[in-house]
Amino acid sequence: STSPEARSEAMVLFNGRNLNGWTHVLADPAVSRDAVWTVRDGVLVCRGEPLGALLTEGTFADFHLVVEYRWAPGAKPGNSGIFSRVNGAPRALPRCVEVQLQHGNAGDVLTLQGMKMDSTQPRYFHVEKHAVAGDIDGVKKTENAEAEAGQWNRVEILARGSTYSVWVNGRKVNEVTGIEPLRGPIGLQSEGGEIHFRRAEITPLP
């Protein structure tokens, strides 16, 4: 099915100039935000280390989110993710829903730190007591729709109640049910590998 287009009432989360509207958390609090995330020519560049995330000051429950990203051209593609419904204690890998951006797995949907997900659905997997992410539940994508490393990708996430739908480059690659319906920030992850974001906008849904 075709992806929903961003609507006119979308809120711009990344303004292309600075990190107004974002907070952050890093596994190493001695490292400054600006050592990890910088804005260059309208693009948000994330170094990928240490582990952590940029988090929106605003919180969202149901929403349509559009994010455009690429791996650093010429570099080995790495790992990152888009967090939503972030809740619980502040930590570098929080209790949340993650739409995976890891190269080769973009479009997988995971819940971290024991956040609830229906375990009876197709493509479901579970990781017990991960050293950093705690108990993980996940649903694998149906197909790989990623562009080649270094090319821009467009990810769309539609979160409604307990259901998440995900499109990568206009192709629907996942629909996941039984996700805990909570309100929380959106996050862009730093997790190994330089990643660039040029768009992040959200339409809150009633």
C-alpha cells in the first residue's frame, strides 16, 4: 500500500538550522551534545558514538512521523533507530518503541526495556535480558526497501493506539500490533556509525 503523505499541519521537529526543541541523553554524560550532533548545511549529522539519543521536548501518543536519513556517504553503514513513546527512567537506550534503521534491518519494529508488544503476531522475535536494551520484543520487516548505503531514505511511521505501520521509501514494510499505548518523546538514536538526518516532521493524531 502507498504511504501516507505528510499533511499540511505537520510540525517540523528538525528546523535545519539548530537543535531547538530537542534534549539529549548520552551513555557518557561527560561527552557534550555538540560533540555528537551537529548541523551542517541543513543536515543533522550524528557521529554515532557514544550511545544515546536526541529527544523531542514535546510528547506524542498517536502520530504520523516522516524522517529522512542516510548513512555517511563513503563510510560503512551502521546502526541507528527512531524512538517513540519514550517512557520510564532517562537512559541512553530507553523504554520505548524503536523503528530500526540498522543497515539491512530498516523497518523492523522493537520494544525495549520490557515495553509491551503482542507476541502472537507473524515475524515476532524476543531477546531476553539484552545487556543494554533489557527485554526486547520485535517484529521483522516484510521486505528490504532501503536505498543503497549513502543514499537518502524516507521512513514513515503511523502510530495509532496499539498499532504501528511503517513505510520505507514508500513501501509498506511492517505492521505491528499490541504495542503499549503511551505518550512520550520522539528520539533519534546515536548507536554506531555516522548517520545524517535532513527531515523530521510529525502530525499528531487525535
